[in-house]
Amino acid sequence: MSRAVPKRPSLKAPPLPALEGNHSKLIGRLAGFEWKDVPLEAYKSNTETWKGITRRELVGKRGETVDFHVRYFEIQPGGYSTLEKHEHAHVVIGMRGVGEAQTGCFIWKVSVGDVVYVGPSDPHQFRCPQGASEPFGFLCVVDAERDRPIPVSGLGVCRICE
Amino acid sequence: MSRAVPKRPSLKAPPLPALEGNHSKLIGRLAGFEWKDVPLEAYKSNTETWKGITRRELVGKRGETVDFHVRYFEIQPGGYSTLEKHEHAHVVIGMRGVGEAQTGCFIWKVSVGDVVYVGPSDPHQFRCPQGASEPFGFLCVVDAERDRPIPVSGLGVCRICE
């Protein structure tokens, strides 16, 4: 009989991690752009300045010790975020469809994998063109500690050229 | 002759933004997973503990005022990151292919759009399986101020079950 080879402890299949808490976890994406147990939220409670946009808080508000929040936003065709400004910067990464990012008076086309940096106090808005074949979805990473946005009107959006 | 309608100033086509600086900018993705003007970097200078992995610094190291850094890593089939730990947490978002994230003694399969949170001081490693049809690419967001990683051996990786 051959000598038994000591068995190396096998690595375990992952348990279902709790979404809440500061432990390592997988926040698994389901079909489409939904994540297990992550609720769909309204973009903002005030609905006067935006249209057709939803928010999912992925990381940063459930006990995780990071200096930033990661959110997923989705804008339906014809929808848009509030035209606003704030001192904190935004980092946006396209994940689905094609949209537009306006910063000041410039408009960038944003496709999957494109990265947009919105500098401090630049008025900005994200939009999904009317007639787009699918929503415009993007990750948005922001500092955990940040100032509140201030809506701006269509005028005075660009401190460079106005 | 009809009266001329005052022309509304048109929004401008975006200029090519400088990659360096704290202004709004688009960091455009080119074909594949490359970004305009963003250099491909070695994952680490010490090559003893990792294999087949590259890094691209997307946001946070070029004058941007954010409390975090956004990086894109890509691991070739059969490659892996250093098995290591640190006090700061990681947020990883799958962008290309399928890979594995080991945290402690658990292994998660990570596909596009899946989010992994690596909790403080959990030993962890990212891998692309040998024979995978494409590299495993992911975004990794970390605090701008963070402690240095400490490599760990194959033993003692899990403070929960060892």
C-alpha cells in the first residue's frame, strides 16, 4: 500500500457574504446591471431638475472603511442628471451604453470604459440621448466627505468662456 | 426680411484635455483596454511574488483633488498578484474576462461588473486562471493615503479559520 500523502487543506467555496459590514465580500452582478441585494434608489428626492435616472450604492455606505463611495447610476434615453456644481470632484466610468457628460460648456461623449474627471466647482450634467437604444450606465466615485451640490441654471455654466 | 433670431451660443466640441491637472477631462478608452496617453506600467518593481500583471493609473496621481486613486489592472492567463495584506481596504470591479479573488481562504469568481470589497488586513490575491481565453481586467479603487502592502506566505492567510 502506498503511503498516504498528507492532504493540503482545500480552499473553501465562498459563503454568501453579508452586504452590510466591514468584512471582505463579493457584491455580485446579476443579469443586466443589478447587484445582489443592492436596492435601486431614486437619484434624488427632488424631481424638478432631473429625469429618468436611478442610483445604486455599491460600496462605502455599509460599514466599509474607505474614504470614497462607489455608486452605479443609470439614465434612460432622454433622461439627464441635475445641472449642478460642487467643490468635490467626480470620477465617472462608463459601464453601459453611450451618454454625454457636460462639464462647463464642453460636452464629452462617454462610452463603456471611458473615464470622466469632473474638476472642482465645474458645473456638469450627465445625459442619455433621446432615441438611444439602451440606458447610459456609469460608475461614479466620490470622496466620502463632500459638500452638497448646488443646482445651476443654463447660464453661467462655464467659468472659462462666460 | 424676417427678423433675425438671436443665436443661442452653441456648446462646443470638446478640446483634447491635458491628462495632467485638476481640470475636467475625458480619459478616453481606445480599442481594447487602453486609455489615451495613460502609460502601461509594471505592477510592481519586485517581480518575485507576482506574474503577468500590469497597471494603469487612471485618476488620482495627476493633480486631481480626490481622496482616492482609480487604477486598471490586467492579469494574463496563469498570472497572479502578490498574496499580501494591508490595513487599507480595496474595491475591485471586474471589467474584462473572468478572474479569481482570494480573500482569506475564500475564493470568489469575478466577472464583468462584479464588485469585490477586500476588508482591512485580509490577505488577498487576484488571479487569472491558466487557459482563460482572455486576460482578467479590473478597476481597483483605493484610498489615496494608505499603508504599504506586506506579502504573506501561503500559510496564515486566514485569520478566521486558522
